[in-house]
Amino acid sequence: MIAAALPALARAATEQPDEEFDPNTVTPGVWGFVLTFLIMVVVVLLVLDMVRRIRRVNYRAEVREQLEAERLEQELIDGGLERDPLDDVDGTDATGRRQRDGRPAASDDDEPPAR
């Protein structure tokens, strides 16, 4: 009885099912959409947070540079020099860059908006 059942069991295990699924009708479903949407929302929030943190670091670096420039200017004034002798009278410094508000122009034109 077992010997007769083994060939039938082997045929049943290796037979192809009569119905194959259509790959065009198989979808991830509602759960696939929900999970993909949630992952997208998390990624967008992480990118926004990263941009905010980078902007904050850039502002802090700009403030540090401005404070350092003011400190150096104050040291020059205390030392008896009111202007840098290399600064030109027409508002350009020794490198030919225009000065803004009494300080040399930045080497790049990318400035964050003033708050």
C-alpha cells in the first residue's frame, strides 16, 4: 500500500497547477501602498530635518566669522590703526573685491537670507 502511494505522491508533488497567476493582476495591495507611503513620509521628514540642521550650522559659522571680524577690527582700533592700510579709498580691498557695510565682500555669492 505504501509502495503504491509513493508514485502517486511523487506525481502530485511535481505536477504543475492548472491555473497560473497573471503577473499583471498581482499587486502588493493596500498594505504595500500604505507601507510605501509611510516610508516616503519618513524620508521626506528626514530630509527636511537635515536641511534645517545644515542651515543652522551655516548660520552659526557665519556669525562666528562676523564676530571674529569684529574682534579683529576692534583690536586694530585699540592698536591705533582704524583702517587696514591695504584697503582702497573707493571701497575695495587689496584683492579688488567690493566691501559691504565696512567688511570685505565674501568670496562666494551664496548668502543666506537675512533674518
